[in-house]
Amino acid sequence: MNLLEFQNVSFAYGENVSENPILRDVSLTIQRGQVVAIMGGSGSGKTTLLKLIGGQLQAQQGAVLLDGENVGSMNESALYQMRRKLGMLFQFGALFTDLSVFDNVAFPLRERTKLPESMIRDLVLMKLEAVGLRGAAQQMPHELSGGMARRVALARAIALDPAVMLYDEPFTGLDPISLATVGKLIRELNDALGTASIIVTHDVAESLAIVDYIYFLADGVIVAHGTPDEVRASEHPYVQQFINARPDGPLPFHKPAQPYAEQLGL
């Protein structure tokens, strides 16, 4: 059974989904153990897709199913319980600046469980060991490099062993070594925990190296999808434009407008 499924999902900000929809008739599936990338240009609907998974937004049409349950039909109490199955790595980590590395990772364990502090200590050290930063447990976020902060945030995100991990641009702002390290960790942790991981990203090279499947979004529609090998071999115009970073193609550089000379009155 699919762990996560979008069934013909359409969403717009406002009541009328036919006017300026953000997502249009989106269908996709993610199974346990898979790492799936969602790619597309800015404004294509990628982050909206993550918000629908977390129940922050509700689709006007279609259904978002997590472990067989419809997220859009859940009440507040059910949403709270459902979110215990989710882990989230924010774009720039979003660490609590006034808490140590240890306390950042311990935070979800203290908030959502009644475990004794001795067990929390062991779990925090275990998660920090998994990301290679047990030695930084007592440091503060401002003492960390960008790559280290992202790894601490990853340790915090997996503290409760989530069924689904959500990554919002996890590679943004990282140097090549840190980027490769975070990418390797995402793959290894996904395999070790048996979770499903969804990565919203623009980074083509790193994503093709670690993911099992890729969906391409453009103007709120899935325009192409496939395995990394299928993507590399694809002749689809949008895929070619995206993976080769071409400024013009199915998604033009210029937004449609009246003729330039006409607008200038020439």
C-alpha cells in the first residue's frame, strides 16, 4: 500500500479553484522506503504540496491520503496525531537560537512524549551520532557552520522516528561538501528508518544521485515524472529545460505581455 497518495488534487487560495489554481489535478504516490523529489520552478506549487501533506492547507478537490487516511477530512485532534508521523527539515534548519544543539534535538521528545530525561538523553545522543555531531551537543546554533546546522535540524526532524520525512530545499546555501554530506545522510537515514522521504528541491545533480523517483511540477501540473535514469534519458522539453538550466523553453523567461515597442509607445 502507498504510504502517501495524492488523488486528483486541486488547490487555490480562495473558494473558486477554477480561478488561478496553485495545483491542478495532481496525482502521485510514494511508498515506504522511497526517496522522491518534487522539482519545478519558483511558484510551481511545490511548497503548497508540502502544506497539503501537513494539513496546513486543504484541497478544494481530490484527496491527500497519509497511511490510508484522508488528511483533508481530519479535525484538529486527528491532525495533531497525524503530524506525529511527519518529520520536517525546513529550508534553513530553523533551529531554536537560544537552545543548545542537545536541547534542539530533545525538544520534540520533551514536547510529545513522557519519556524520562535519561532516555531522552540517550535518544538525542543517538540521533546526533547518526548525523555525525554528537561532539557538538553542547554548542549553540550560532557556533555552527551552515552545513552543521542543517545536520542538527535533520537530527531533530528524525527524533520521533517519523513515517514520512519532508524536506523543503534542504541543499540551499550549502557548499559542495556540506551538500553532498546532507544528501548522503538523507538517503542513509531514509533506508535505516524505513521511512518515505519527499524532497522539494532545485538541485538536479544531487537529487538524481539519491532519489528513487522524480515528479516535475510546472504551473501546478505534473508535466513529467520518472526514475533518475528515465529523467536523464528523457527528451521531454520541460525536463530538458530544467535539468540543463536553459532560460527559455516550455517555461519562457519572459512573462506574456503586449509588444515591448507598443508599450513604450514607439
